[in-house]
Amino acid sequence: MINDICGAIIDLLEKRGPIILESGLEKKDYCYIDAGHVDSISLIQFILEVEEIFDISFTSHDTNSVQFRNVLGLSQIVEKKVIQN
């Protein structure tokens, strides 16, 4: 399940532009916020898209967590919420 979630999140990010990785990193390790891949407005749109695709809602605790800042961490948050639903 986690790989499918990662794939969907990566697809959403790649709609906004190519993911450029440092040598040795995998896309699941991509820190999309730190890399500036999404700005404040596109981050809100991105969050809404993720919530809609997976039929979940993020809390402020989720979106402010360190885990939320990279693809794998976000995928883990999503997976936990999907399982809880």
C-alpha cells in the first residue's frame, strides 16, 4: 500500500514540475517543501488533492510535522489515515 501511495504523491508533484534529486536520493526521500517544489498556494492545492484522492483529512498536527515534508513521510501519514477510515 505504501508504494502505491508514494507513487500517487510523486505523480501529483511531477504534475507541478520535474523532481530533481541530489545524487543517491530516491524520489520517496524527496523533501518537496524544502526544495521549493510547491509554494504556499500550490501547497494548499496539493494538500486538497491528496485529501480528495485518498478520502482523508489532514490536521494541523499532520501538516506541521517534519514527516509531512518528504514523500515517504507524507505517504506514511496518508497510509495511517486510510487504515483508520
